[in-house]
Amino acid sequence: MSEVSGPRGPRIGGWTRAVTARPRLTLLITLLFVALAVVAGRGVGDRMSGGGWQDPKSESMYADDALQRHFPGAKPNLLLLVTSDRPGGVDDAAVAAEGKRLTERLAGEQSVTGVSSYWTDKTPSLRSKDGSEALIAARLTGDETAQKKAYDALAPTYRGKHGLAEVRLGGQVAVYDDLQTTIQEDLLRAELIALPVTLLLLIVVFGSAVAALLPLAVGIVAILGTNALLQGITEFADVSVFAQNLTTALGLGLAIDYALFIVRRYREELAGGQAPQSAVAVTLRTAGRTVLFSALTVAVSLSAMLLFPQYFLRSFAYAGIAVVLLAAAAALVVLPAALVLLGHRVNSLDARRLLRRRRAARPGAGAGASAGAGWAALARRVMRRAPVFALATTAGLVLLGLPFLRVEFGLADDRQLPSSTQSHVVAEHIRSGFPSAPGGTVEVLAEGSPSRAELAAYQQTLADLPGVARVDGPVPGEGGRAYYSVVSNGEPADAASQQLVRDIRAQHPPFKTSVAGAAADLVDSKDSIGAVLPWAGLMIVGVTLVLLFLLTGSVLIPFLAVVLNALSLTAMFGAIVWVFQDGNLSGLLGFTPTGDIETTLPVLMFCAAFGLSMDYGVFLLSRIKEEYDRTRDHEGSLVFGLRRTGGLITAAALILSVVMVAIGTSRVTNTKMLGLGLALAVLMDAMVVRGLLVPAVLRLTGRATWWAPGPLRRLHVRIGLSETDGSTGGANPDPDDRRRPAQPEGSPARTDRGVGPVVKR
């Protein structure tokens, strides 16, 4: 391998030699890894779960588990909706006989307990108001995995026509099963949409079909590797089926981002006369370091979700961290090996050759003269009116985020599913046609062997609380336990029912009580997230500040970056309330509005969007910092940074948004919200914040942007990161270089070839 001059640490040099010395061996090992990942990750979706929104250590989950064990009939998770068009409806003799037969048969099944029905219990709430439908309620035992296995075995037997009756399946286990099936189908469709569109965009960006295929290969390695890791994680932890969507979105999106920067830098080095191995060496020392740095910032943002007890959020941390690090590893190991083997053939199958010939025929149409000129002009225009752009852009972003101030939080339920899904249909029939929905009340568990008098007195206490329609119970059980069903005047989890939960918990009877039900789940979920959220935010912000200081050596820039990143998310948060909570565009987008946002979704979207936004911020700030170190010309550095990265960041954001929109075509509302929301956040960050707000704000802060106290400056010199390569030749020179001041003595060496932090020695 030819050696490239310039400063570099021996560790980096060794790494470069390691990944380029035997490229064929590297690619062979990669193929073996992919083959093993395909086998290990096969069927991972079937091992995932559909829940995970509650804190497992909350009071409501404790009460729910206790009711499942000791009072299985109190918490049915499987509902059989029996429909008859006979004149007598479900009271017709033949239909009633079939209903009793189904009830007895279900009660005899393994893993089924607590079976009740309208025909055996004569409970009015199990019969529809018009008499055409009735319910059989049961409890499938075990954890979510065991319940799914039992449901898969029972569903084909009980679903469909039974004599004069038609049976449809609903309840929690049916909803989770439908979620799993729908998400897997939607994910396959999203991949079929995203891959060809992404390939087309990459061909437009690169021109070469060969170069365009490389980022897709990196993404496939990352996705398959993450699926294999998730398969292993499911052996000892619950993983939400929704995590597969993030795996695909980030696997494709970030792998394409990282490969885009790597391949573009490599092609610039080739164009500047470097040999393939030398070009790879320079690329890894510059753009490669930035890819690694950016991957760490995204991983830190996603790792904050590990602090939350809900396995729905923890699942996204597992999947997100794995896919980000695998995407970076593939971009820094597999991609360089492929580039060494391809050499100049990376430019093969150039779809833009004819267009370039036409441009070259025009006077003064050289590539160097026009590359990034539009972004440079935009930067100068923004800086000339920096106060106007800063205020107008900030006000616009804040305005877009205002709807989030009236956000209402709720729980995920069947309404996430398409309206035609059977479990959703069953739930809608129960909501609209039955006197009260099973499981739609507040359950209160009493423990500690209370006396009959104490139980009776507590029943009256519950009945006297505001908003209580009636109190059923106490229902006695084994071990000195009993439970009450408290029916609220409100909806199962609305504000009135949540207040009822708080009022019940404020009572102090002479025995132990705990509250379960949808409203209790929501109260505990909000409390749990609210308790952890400040620590998660502190972790993200704290680590981001440290990383950006290491990159820039500035005290002000890290704080500005955090604030500007937060502003870039306002449009996303405002949009999810305006669209998904309020129901605007629900017909066009095809979802059922619920009037609330699931509690964990904003946390997930913040962590993912903040990391992705910081990813683009790193590339822009590192180029600005590099030029400022060279020239000490603050405004010229802003122009240079936007000129060099504006088009590349926009292309990367556009490609990532295509992947997110493909995920957003899902028929599941939460997945649709995640995909479309992140797509909006990425585009707003790349085009508005990076293109307008960053140059305007940094123009206003002036040279103070780069200030740091003496001790911190010295610390940055010792351990900081900077954008430099130190070699000469290679990339095309910047046509504006002749207008810039000479490099001050002692400042870092200038390079125009790529973006990437370098460890200072």
C-alpha cells in the first residue's frame, strides 16, 4: 500500500492497513457473516411481542398480574364475538345452544381459564343492545409468548362459521397478533418501496450505478446483522415487534448516509490522482473518522431509551444501537475493502456521462467552478440579513411546534390497526353496541384478609367517589383476597377515569389495595416516563455537549447545537398532534384518530430525531471548524462549510426521508407516525436549520463562537478532535481559496477532501 504523508496516529494507520491489506478476505468474511445472520435472524418477528408500553414495576402491573393469577375471569384477554342474523338473535334456541357448546369447548382447552359467556352467566354486559351479538370471554395464561402460541393454536378452530352463528376474535391477544402480522407485511412492502427508490436517488447523486449499489450493500449488512442480534436478545428479554421498523429505517438510512460520505470522498481522491489504496487511506482518516464520530452521537441518543422501564422503548434502544454501530462498522470495514478491489471501476456504468459532456462543452462550466456555488450564495445571502433570518426561522419553527402544547397522552389499542382488521372490528362493535366493554372498568384488588364489614365499608367508599357509576363486588377469592370492578362515568382511559384512579389510590382502607385497568395503566405510564425523562434528557445533552466540545474546541457551539437541534424537532412534534391526535388528514393517510398520542412515542421520536439531526450537524460543523482553523476567517468559514456539505447533507436527508416515508406507509398508526414524523424532522433539519438557521446564528455570534477558557483550550489541544488530513494533493481545490487569508502560522494544515475528526496527538 502506498503511504500518504501527513499526521496520523499509529492506531488509525494500523486500522487502515488492516481493512485494505486483504480486501478479498474481508469480503469473504462479510459474506459468511451475512449468511450466518440470515440463518440466525430468520423468523425474528415471530419471537417479538406486541406490547411493552407499561412499567413492569408499577402498581397497575402488579395488580394486573395478581388478578390474572387469582381472578382470571376479571381480566379476559380473548373475546369471541358471536353474531347471529336469526330473528331471535343470540337468544334463539339454536344459537344459544351453539354458544353454550363453544363456551364449554373453550373452557376445556389448555392454557385457557376464566371462561364466561352471555349464555352461561346471563350477564347483560355480554349481550349487545340489539341482541344480535354476544360475547364469550376468556383468559389465555402465561406470558406474552405463551399467550401467542395458545392463540395461534386456537384461532383457526374458533374463528368463522359455527352452525347458525359467526365467530370473530378480539381482545388483547388478538390485537397483538394482528399488530405483529400487519407490521411484518407492511415492513416487507416498505422495503420493496424504499430499495428501488433509494437506488434511483443514489444513481442520481453518484451517477455511477456501481457506486450507488455500495450504500445499499452496507445497509443490508446492517439490517441482517441487527435481526440476528435481536433474535439473540429475545432469548432473555422482551422485544417489541415495532423495533423491526427502526431496524430497517436506520439500517438503510444511516448506512446510506455513511456510505455516501465515504464513497464520495474516495471518488474525490481518485479524481485528484491518488491510487486506490492511498485514496482509501485518506478517506478513512478523514470522512471515516467523522462517520465513527457521528455514529457514536446517534447511538448515545438512542441509548437514553435504556433508562426507561418500558420494554417498548428499550427494544428501540437494542435495535437502534445495534444497527447504527453495524452500519458504521460496515461502512468502515466492508466498504473500504470493496473500494480497494473496485479501484477506478467504482465510476463504472456512469449514467450522467452524457450530461457532463454537454456541460463541459460550455465555456466556464468546469466542475470546480460550480460545485456548491448555490449553497455558498445562500450562505452569503443569509449572513447579510442574519438577524432577519434567525428571528424569522426561529419564529416559524416555534409556531409549527405550538400544537404540541395541547398534546393528550393515551395508550395504544386496537385503533392502531386498519379498520378492516378483525380484532379492530370486534372492539368497535363492543364500543358502539354493548352496554359496557369488558376490561373497560377500574379494577381494585384488596389483599390482607379484610373482614366482610371492612370490604362492605370500602365498597361504599368507592361508590361515593366522584365519577363512579357503580361498584361491582367485592368478589371473594383465595388467600384472603377480593376485588372490585369500579365503573366510571367516563371512557376507559379519559381524564375522568384517570382522576378516579388517583382518587381511589388516595383512600386508606385498613387493608392493602392496588388498582388496575386501562386508566391505571395510563396514569402509571405517564408517571414512569415523567420520572425518567429528565435523566434521559440530561444524558443526551451532557454527552452531546462533551462530544461537540471535543470536535470544535468551543464552549458556545455545543450549546447552540443542542438548542438548534431541539428547534429542528418542533415541526415534527407539532405535526403529530395536528395530524394524529386531532385527526387532520386521517382520511388521506388512512388511520383512525384516537384523540391522543401514545405515551412512549414522543420519547422514541425525540431520541431518534435528535440523533439524526446531530449526525448532520457534525458534518457541517466539522467543515466550518476546519476552515476556521486554517484561515481564522469566521464568515468565510461559514460559507465554506455550507458550500462543501450543503448538497451532500441534503442528498443524504432526502434519501433517509424516502426510507422513513416508506415506513410511514404502514397501516399501523404508531408506525405511520414514527416514519412520517422522522421524515419531516430530517428534512426540516437538513434544509431549514442547516441551510438557514445555523449560518444566521453563527454569523451573529461572530468570533465569540470559537471562544473557550484557557484550561479548556489546552484540554482540547490534548484530547480534542479536528478536521484535517495533512496530506497534499488529491481533491479538487476550492475555487474561492485565492480570496481567503493565508494560513496563520501554527494553525492546523488545510484539506478540502472530506469531513472527519482526527485525534490530535
